[in-house]
Amino acid sequence: MLKELFDNNKYLICASLSTLSLVFTSISIISVSKSVKEISTDLESISAWAAMQNQCIERTTAYEGVSSKVWSCNGGGQ
């Protein structure tokens, strides 16, 4: 009886499984997309900070060496 039920509905069963697979894949893609958006938003502020650091280091002439310039740009020596 179970074999007959499967044989009579195998295309329907396969179509249902395929549809479920597509739904779960879509949900997964949406979830990954949201995660990537959050990461890019976080990296944007870090990128702005790094750009300001680079500008400060390039303008700093009072100290020699990158580590001293970074120290100065981060408030050292005040």
C-alpha cells in the first residue's frame, strides 16, 4: 500500500521536495545577504577611521618612524 501510494505520487513528492529546497535556499541567501550588509556597515566606519589615520600619519612631520607617528595621531604626547 505504501509503495503504491509512493508510485502514484512520486512526481508530486519530488516536486514538493524541490520546492522546499528552493524555499530553504532562498531563506539562506537572504540570511547571508543580511550578514554581509551588517559586516559592510561595520567595515565602513573602520575604513573611515583608517583613512583619517593615514592622513594624519602623512601630515605628521614632528616624529620619525611610522610607530611614532601613529602614537602621535592617537593622542600620544599631549
